[in-house]
Amino acid sequence: MAVENGEWILHGMDWDSRERIRSWRELTDYVEQVGFLPLFKNEVDGFSVEEKTSPLFWWTGDPEQDPWEWRAMIARSEKVAYGKFFNKKAGFISLKWLPYFANYRRDGYDFDARWEDGLAGYRSKKIMDLFDEGETYASYELKKDAGFGKGGEKNFSGIVTELQMQTYLVTRDFRQKRNRKGQTYGMAASVYVRPETLWGYEIVSAAYREAPEKSGQRIMDRVRELYPDADEKNIRKVCR
């Protein structure tokens, strides 16, 4: 997605293209096949959900056709991970590749070890402490309970994005706020959870036995395999 002549433009496939992804199940299968995939167009041409779907139904609210709705359905399915994993932007990672991302992005550290070694900020610690018992938190609940917002800590969005980039948090669902009458309102907010809660510590940490740099190299090599004409700097920018 890009701004052209002051308008947001989606770059997708023709509706009749045989290569077009047509459902959230097809998208899940594709992510499991290739390993990982950003949601929107980026520096690596073709490497996004946007470019593999039709632009006709985005943000229509139609769960059968709208890729924006698919992301929520896929997150709920727990078949692949969803979150801000690619240059601080959203995308999907298969469970086969999640351990390599976790090892690389965490540099081999569980969050508690990162904190103990002085490598995590206190604001990140305030957020992660709320997930000790396997809870899930909608972003508006997390912001409040972690002490962010008016009169509190700053940069909640940036810290949560960083924790997703490090794979300490993933998006499990989307949830609207409710008023006093129990009625939902506003945009649906991300619901966060630790990946270990969904898939278990053994799966998430399965690549800890290898050097983080090697896991990072695996990720870069996979993108090169899929997009051999991509510029090296662009691959690193998207997947670092």
C-alpha cells in the first residue's frame, strides 16, 4: 500500500488471476508453504499479502473476501503467528519458522533473562509482567493496566511494537470496547498474548540451540530463495 498523487493505492492481483489468494484458509496454507509473509507491500516486490490478493474487497468487512478480515480469522485459528514482525509492520509467520524468528530477534534471550542482563527497558518490563500467568490483553486494557496514557508512561504503541518485533508478544485476536450497556463500539483493537501461551515454550524456543546469527541467516536466505532478484539491502530492511 502506497500513497500516489495523495491517494492510498493497493497493489494487488487481477480478480481472475489463477495465482490470486481467495480465502483466509488459502492464505494460511500459503504462509505455511513459504514460511512468512508481510501484510502490505514493502521493499521486496511481491512479498506481501497485498500483492497476492485482489484490491477490490479490502476494508469492506466481508469475511469471505476481505484480507483485512482474514488477518483476524487467521490470528484466531492459531495456525500461524500474526503481529508486527517486519520492519515494525504486520505480517504472518508459520509455526515452522517462528522458532528461527524468536531466536534471531530475541538474540537467544527469554524476556526475563533480557531484563536481568539490563537489555530490556523498564516500560517493556511493566508490560510483560502482566502476561506472567498466560493472560491475554486487548491493547486498551494493556495500556491502562501497565500504567501508560495520561499522566503515566509514554510511547505505549512503540514499546508494544518492539515486543512484537522481538516475538515476545503476538496478536491473538481483535476486540472492540464495550460501553456501560455492554454494547460494542469503535475499531477493534489487537489482543496480545505471549506466543509460549499459544504454542508452548518448547516450540517457540526450539531454535535456541543454534546461534541467533545463523537463524537470521536462514530467514534472509529464505527470502532470497523466494525472490532471487530482490536487493540485499531491501531484504534486510524488511526482515531484520
